[in-house]
Amino acid sequence: MPARSIGFRLPSALAVRSALSHRWAGGALPLALGVAAVLTLGAARAAGEAPAAGPQVPVVAVGAQAVGAGAVFDGSLQAVRQSVLSAQASGRIASLSVKAGDRVKAGQVLAVIDDRATQAGVAQAQAGLAQADANLSNAKAAYERARDLRVQGFLAQAAVDAALAQYKAAQAGTASARAGQTQASVAQGFTRLTAPWDGWVLATHAEAGALATPGAPVLTVYAPQPIRAVVHVPASMQALALSAQKIEVQLPGTDQWVAPSSQTSLPAADPVSQTVEWRLNLSEADGANQVPGRQTRVRFVGGSAQSDRQRLVVPASAVLRRGELTGVYVVTAKGEGQGEGFALRAVRTGATHGDGVEVLAGLKAGDRVALDPVRAGLSGAQPVAK
């Protein structure tokens, strides 16, 4: 049966008004309004209204670029000044005045070990020093009297020599007592753990009432500045790291790469992991608001002409990362006569080179990718040359 076209003609205002007046009593007003709306919509579609255009997304063609040899390694942030405070005297921990996360000041008492024994030692040393001082005063006076009597001829030289020997012995006794007092004071200080600098308590390794022994850790304290990135480079790639023309550290939680203020490579490799530790100190501005333990990335960038390689590189802004997915939006043809659109394609990325990311798989030279993957994913998005 041949297809026939169906046309619609809008009723005149007089006809609509007449229909409404005849059908009002029968309750046909809603039906008339619905018919009028359908007819109006059909007329609008017949007029050929164009749908709204999608967003215009700039694209760039992927091509091979010369990139220098380099490598990227995972690392972590570490406080330059971090100490584990240990007990230097035996006894039970009488008080622990801080907990993990507390801010401390240099010289602040953080923990006290039962010091009754050391207090007794200090008192005994003080009494011994007082006794030695009294003996010294007596020996000095006896020597001076013997010397004066010898001058007057009332005393033999042997008596003067004996008084002098007693005087020197008293001096030695006083020095010994004073050293004993210092030793007792030092032992008393071992019962108090103080903060070595302004910073934070990272962890507590004991509780009040626990038995402390010399060398047993009690607290870990660190200073927020300065801070450094620590990375372990495989020994087989140490030569590449040493010859790198530029070393950069990625600040955790950002896409920003910064150069360290100073760097140190330990002169020996770990015999078990066969890695060499690199310590990269961050500047005060770059290390602000960073905390130890956060994961970071370190890249060693080469640049010698002999090491340049041809690699597919796309702008970092074109890469879309959603969980485990890493992809880019590639320009594709929608169909015959329908123009071009975007399709999401998974890729495998490699090293970062400046503002570009090396693509190891998923793209080929000549592919056009969207520079704004968020807008490219919207319905009706259209590619435009950058």
C-alpha cells in the first residue's frame, strides 16, 4: 500500500470558538484544548525548528615527539627532623602528658618516669658535697696555721708537709663530690622526656604505668619543617638518575611538579632491595601543609640529544582518569551525513614529559583527541580545531 503524507491545517479562531460553545455542556473542553496543542506542535515541527547545538570542544592531533630519557618512581614524604624519644632510666612511667597529634614546644616535658630513686641519689650527692666542702675548709685552715708556725720556728717542716697533703686531699674530695652531684642530676634528668624542638607528637609507644627500660621507645616527635621526599631508585637505574638534567617532585594531591631545594643520594645500595635512597628536600613554600608519610612521585628527566626517543605524547589535560580507567576522547565519525563526534578510548600512559603524557598503547599517530574530556562526554559535543 503506497505511503501517503498527512497534512494538518490549523482551525480558524471562529471555528475553535464555535466548537467550544457547542461542546462546553458536554465536557469536551479538555479534548478541544488537547487537539489544539497537538496541532500547534505539529505545525511547529513542520516549520523545521533545528535542535540545540552541542558544546564545541577543541581537539589536537596526536603525533610522535622527541622526549628525553627519564624515569618516574613512587616515594613518600619524610620529616627531616624526626626523633624517637626513649627512656634512659629504668622505672615505671609516672605520667604521660601528651598523645598522638598534640602540638609541643621545645623543652616541654612530655613524660616522667618514677624518679624517687634518682631523687634520693641527688640528695645523697648534695650531702656528700657539703661534707667535702667542710673538710676542705678545715684542711685549708690547718695548713695555713702550720705554715705560719713554721715561719715563726715553732713547727717542723714535716708537720707543714702533712697539713699540705691533707689540704690537697680535701680539694680532691670536694671535686669528687661535685662530680657525684652532677652525675646524680644527670640521672635525674633521664627520668624526664622533653621535646627537642617545636613540632607534633607523631605516635606514643607506651602508656602511663608501663615499665620503661633504657632504649625502649616512648614517643615519636617530628618538626613540620623542613620536609623531604624519599625515593628508592633501583641500583640498575642509578646511573640514569645521576645523569638526569632535572629532578622534580609531585606535591601530593596536586598535579604540580616542583624542583627540590637540595638533593642527596646515599653512597651505598641496600643489599636486600638493591635500591639507592635519594633524599630530596622541599623548599619551605613547597613543603607547607605537607605531612610525613604521604605518597608522592619523583621523576628524573634526561635531556641529552643522544637519549632522545620518539614517543606519542598527548596533553595532560586530555587524559581522563576515573578510578581504574584511564582514557581519552577520540574524534570519530557518527555516520554518513551525520558529522563527527567523540568516543571514549582506554589508553595506557607512561612517563610525564612537561605538560604532556606519554601514551604507550591505545592511540596512533594522527588520532585527534579532545583537550577537555569533561565537555567531550556531553551529549552532542562537536570537535573543533584548536
